[in-house]
Amino acid sequence: MQLRALGNSNIQASVIAFGAWAIGGWKWGGTDATAAVNAIDAAIGADINFIDTAAVYGFGVSEEIVGKAIQKHARDKLIIATKCGLRWDMESKHLHAESEGKRIFRTLAADSIQWELEQSLRRLNTDYIDLYQTHWPDPHAMQDDVMETLIKLKKAGKIRAIGLCNASTDDISTACATGQLDVDQERYSLLDQERAQDNLPLCKSNKLAFLAYSPMAQGLLTDKLDTSRQYGEGDLRIDNPRFSKQNIATISKLLEPVKALAADRSLTLEQVVLAWTLQQPGLSHVLVGARTAEQAINNAKAGSVILSAEELQLITSAANQWQGFV
Ligand SMILES: NC(=O)c1ccc[n+]([C@@H]2O[C@H](COP(=O)([O-])OP(=O)(O)OC[C@H]3O[C@@H](n4cnc5c(N)ncnc54)[C@H](OP(=O)(O)O)[C@@H]3O)[C@@H](O)[C@H]2O)c1
């Protein structure tokens, strides 16, 4: 498993991270806590040391599951990342979403961040967070004030590194001018390369880690891609236009040469897709959602795959045929 630094921090994190959104259940049709703990155990056993969760995933459930799973492992060998800024227990000026009978609000006010951090520490059953990230920008908070709050938490020893998610380039520049920012976390996959022209080069020039979320496009870039697949109740993929029959047919076709390459290399499609993503200039880590031990082990193996220039080009040519979701 390759390790790479989280930006300017001295934290070395596995290039494949265990993404813990789906194991929280919310938006993914529920959770099986035992299978989730086993999946995290299997990931750690396969040399993944990096786990990414968030307070809002399952409204605390994901953090609790991660907290349970990590108890049997040495804490100082793990890199635990979580996020703040989405509250479902109070109201702010900015409604982020309504889901499953809950209203989720954005806030990055100083007292809210401090309160959220204490809740995350309790649920994760730990006394520090390795990487603390703002989940979405709060239009009512100044980026330099948010950064000052995070810097105070770092000085207090409660967090080790600071990250932003879903950030504008202005937010990143302001945060860098205020103090040590280490990470930007954005959606990025073979099908979702919007950040390739703005955030990714900015991270590269500021030596920030760029963490790619949803690198398998939530299942569209896996072997399970199939128009007849039925998703369970509460799964975000039901009725999602990205999962339309037309999109699936186009993606299946463009993945044909990638599948052939995977077969030639005795790798899985998922491993080749993740390895290609990890070899994009400036992109440092992929956060991959998994709910079973089998998936976690499969994904972890991508962390030691190196693709040749010709192999990268073959996949890039396939990606270049993608005209976007219809
Ligand atoms: N900062 C943010 O705003 C943000 C937003 C989204 C995600 N994230 C982070 O990124 C992580 C990953 O993103 P994501 O979960 O949205 O998408 P993803 O990693 O692209 O896709 C995850 C889904 O792909 C399927 N899968 C995983 N491994 C597989 C394998 N080896 N073979 C076949 N199918 C496999 C699983 O779905 P099924 O088993 O159900 O098919 C899994 O739930 C999240 O957990 C979270 O940590 C952050």
C-alpha cells in the first residue's frame, strides 16, 4: 500500500481510504453494523490506515461504527478524518437539505464547530481527530474566521490537520493565507472531472493533498453496473438520473477497454479505475465507500497498482469519450 502525506502535515495516510458514508446507512438504504465493523477491520488488515467519516453520515451512526471498529486497533497507527458544518439538531440561516424527516443546516460558526468536535470525539471514542474538515461552505461564515477556529483546535491538540470539502478556489486561497491548510476533498472520478481545471492544480501548487471522493461514481465504475440492478429503499441511486438506463449503457460501453485491460493485468475493474485516479497529477488519495469486507479488500489492492504510461493513456482515452450525464 502506498502512503502519501496529507499536504504539509507530517501525516502519512494510505492512498486508499475507507469511505464511511455508506456504513452510516443514511442515503444508502440502511446499515448492517456488524458487516460494517468487519469491513473496517478487513480494510485495516489490508493496510488501509485512513478512514473518512462525517458527523452527518447516518446522523452520528457512521462515527459510532468507526469508533467501535477502531477500538481493537492501535489508535496511533490510524488516520481518522471526520467533518463538521452540517447540523440536524438546530437551525441556521442556510438550509442544506431535507432528508428522512430531518432538516440539515449549514453552519461553521466558531461555537458550533467546537461543539461538533466534542460530539465527534465522543462518538469516535477517541481524544483527537487526525484530519478535521469542513463538510460544505457556510455562506454566512468568513473563511478566515473558520480557519482561525480550526487553528485553535489544532493548537489545543484536538485535531492534527485541517481540510476543506466542496470548496471554491477562493476559499482554499483564503484558508492558505490564514494558516496551514492540508487538504481539499472534492468529487473526482473518471466520470466526474470538474475539479481537474481549478481545485486540483491549485492544490498541487499549494502542496495540499487532494482527496477524491466518490471515485467509483457511487457504483457506476464497478463490475456491479447493470440496468437491472434494484436498489433498496432509501438508496440515493433509486430514481437518480445519473443511474438512468441511457447513462449506464454509455458507461458500460466506454468501460469495455478498461475491463479488458483489468483482465490482462489480472486486476478487477475497480482496482484499475482507482489506480488510474491515483495517478492523476496532483491527486493524492481516493476515498472509497465500502460496506463489506470483500469490497474493502478488493479496493485496498488498488493501493499498490502502478499503471504504465500506455495503460494510463488507454483509460484516459476511454474517459475522454464521456460527454457527461444526460
Ligand atoms: N465531502 C463530501 O461531501 C463527500 C461526498 C461524498 C462522499 N464523500 C466521501 O467519499 C467516500 C466514497 O464516496 P461514495 O461512497 O459516495 O462513492 P464511491 O466510493 O464512488 O462508491 C461507493 C459504492 O461503490 C460500491 N463499491 C465499493 N467497492 C466496490 C467493489 N470493490 N466492487 C463493487 N462495488 C463496490 C458500493 O456500493 P454497493 O455495494 O451498494 O453497490 C459502495 O457503497 C464516502 O464514504 C465519504 O467518505 C465525501
